[in-house]
Amino acid sequence: MSDFDVVVVGAGNAACCAALSAAEQGAKVVVLERAPKVESGGNSRFTAGAIRFAYDGVDDLMDLMPDLTQSEIENTDFGTYTEDEFYADMGRVTDYRTDPELASFLVSNSKRTVMWMQRNGVRFAPIWGRQAFKVDGKFKFWGGLTVEAWGGGEGLVDALHRALIDNGVDLRYEAAAKELIFDGSMVQGVRVRQAGTMVDIPAKAVILAAGGFQANSEWRTRYLGPGWDLAKVRGTRFNTGDGIRMALDIGAMPYGNWSGAHAVAWEYNAPEFGDLTVGDAFQKHSYPFGLVINNEGQRFLDEGADFRNYTYAKYGREILKQPGHSAWQLFDSKVDHLLRDEYRIKQVTKVQADSLDELCARMEGVDAMKAFETISSYNAAVNTTTPFDPNVKDGRSTSGLTINKTNWANTLDEPPFQAYNVTCGLTFTFGGLRINNQGQVLDSGLDTIPGLYAAGELVGGLFYGNYPGGTGLTAGAVFGRLAGKNAGAQIAS
């Protein structure tokens, strides 16, 4: 007789939502976390906690965040973000490769899922400092991303882990799942290494939610391509693809963008893996208001192609392609007040100067003469007659350059000038397992593997090449809840 009905592999956002949902169905659940307690929670602990969902207006946000004050409501334009807009963004940023069934389910269940998380003890707050600018005394949110978990990723994970305990879920740390117990027709549990010993944990259903393979340098090079072994890993060192591998070993169907990943501009001298004392502050996301140049002193991307949260996840790949896997973000004093807090931490590779030629000379490894020419050409190409507005795609652009800047094109001409050295920071990989609309894992014949479910980063098919900011946590929660509900219902029936 099994001690547990459901085993959940992983202990991040998706895994916790799966476990809570299964417990709601009356299942006896155990969560297996490979990491020690202090590093538990997978990539979720390393995130800033932004979560994207469809909402019809401020009333929905007040339901989610009942501690919003009347003054905050009156001084903020939260706008709306409809299901149609969310679905359109999923299509647009993935070049319409996203699985339409998965994307539709994600969008239509996004609001009800964050409300369910709130009922389970997760608190939310507006992303004042990262997604809103103050115009004429009033904050205005942009880009459809309005809310984050209280306390960021650590607050989210801590709240979810408390909810597990409160709901009678057994949470085990330093328990590394190694193999699915599979009799050839159905999954019947997990083989686990804990305290130096291999043990079998039988169960009626297993939910895999152990993240992608971004911390596995061999898999990164195999699937993402040459050079990806040199990328920094933004988050946990424990997401090495074990959940994916266990499923593939029993015939699961690989799915999605296996050569794609969420990768951003990241502090050049950051450590190999994420550092919880710094969190996500190694990221450098204010590039739409400046210039980005490589070591050859040349621009290589359109910094103002779209709002930051629609371009940041693909620009890390572009930086990785540059000489030395290095780039510099340049700003002048006109936009200093718009730079996010991550630019003000101590752990930055930064140079500053009162003239552009001096700034170029101080950027280590950069062709200073070419960089000065690039900046001068850019300054001359800016259409200064169009007003600058950070809250909208303002159309303030350049003309005549090899790569024009589409929006927010300010001249760099007011000292002091600043430059920040960045490289590629890899967040999570896009390739994974194929699931159906019940959260069940499919085999290579597209039949279900009885007893096996999946959620989170290791589900393939949602993201291709790019990603709308804040959608990862939403997808983890939505499909985690789905997998847990159906795994629990399977046991109940």
C-alpha cells in the first residue's frame, strides 16, 4: 500500500501549486526538493516575482490586493489587460509558434489562478519600481505587467511552502529524484536519493515540476548550441533537466523550442549561478532608454523595438553572440532617474565620465574610436522633434542607421555619462515535455503515460525564441494547478 497518492518532483512555484491542488482533491501528497532548504524553490526563489495575468480594470486588482490604499488607487493608472491582449502577446512575441491550446488555457485561467494563489496565502503588490513611471504626478503602468508577489521570488516561495505545511503536504529537502518507477504501462512512483541512500517512493501519480535544463552546461551546448556553456545561469544550480530526462527515459515526447531559452542582459562579472544575496539585481533592463554597443564599438540590436518586457528575454542571446560575450549599456544624465534599482547596487561593472570620448576610453576591451563614431552617428540620427515618453512606444526614433532605434531615442549629450558591462544571463530553457489539456505527459505516439503529469519550465510548447515578461510564473501556477487537480481527481476516482 502506497504511503502517498501523489509525488511532486520539485518545490518551486509550479510544484507547490500542483501539490496544493492535489491536496485540495483529498490526495496525500509528498514534495521532493533536490536542494537544501536554504536554496529550495528552484528558479522561483531567484525571480523578482512578476506575474502576468488578464484583468479588466482596477476592481480586479483590488480583489487581488485588498490592502491597496485609496490614495494609491487615485494616483495610479493601472489600465486594463484583457484576455485577447494577453493571447495576442503570446502569439506576437513567439512569432505565432506558441501552442494555441496551451496558450489559450494559460490566458483564460490566469486571473482565477492568481486569485486562488492569494486564497492560499500568497500576497501580491503593484510593481511600482519596475513597471510604472510617474507622469504629471500619476503612476502609469505599461506593457500589461502590473503585479508581483510580495517579497519577490523569496516571498513567493516562502508563502507557498507555508501553504504546503498548512495543507498537510510532506515537504522533503535534499531528496533528489533519479528515476520513475514504471512498469511499462503506468508510472507508479519515484526512485529517490536521500541521505546517501536510494529509496523507492510508490505513488498513484507523479507530477514532474523540476525546472528546465539551464544549469546543465552539457545539455545547454547540445541543444542551445556552441557558446551556451559560457552563459551565466541567473537562477538555481539544481535545474539540470532531471525531470525531463526521467520522462524521456520512459518514452515521453519532447516538445517545444529545444534550441531556445529565456536569456537577458546580466552583470558581466556575476557568478556562474544565481546569488540569493543579490537576487535578480544582476539583471540590467533599462537598455530601451540608452544605447547598447559591443567590444567592436558597434550597435547590434534595436534597443527600443518594444517595451522592455517583450524584448529582454531574447536580447541575452544577442549579447552572447558578440565578441567576448560582452556588451555595454550607455546612458546620459537625462535618463538617470529612469534607471531601475538594479543599476545602483554595488556589484556592477560600471564606468563613468564627463565626456563621451573619455567614457569610450574607459570601457575595457572596447574599440574606443569606433565606439565614439557609433555614438556620434547615433546622436546625429535622432529625431528630436518627437516628444520622449517612457510610458508608451513613443515613435521617437533614428533614421539612416544600419540598425535604427524605433522608440525612446534620446541623444547622449548630457554628462555625466555611464556605461555598464553586461553578458548573457540564462533564465530557463524553452524545450521540454509534451502535455495535454489535463496536464498529462504524452509519449512519442501522443498517447498519455498513465500516472504521469508535468508543469512549469519543463513543459514545452509555450515559448519560442522570446517570452512576455512575467508569464513564466503564471504558466507554472496555471499548469501546476491543472496537473494537481487532475492527478488528485484520478486518485479520488
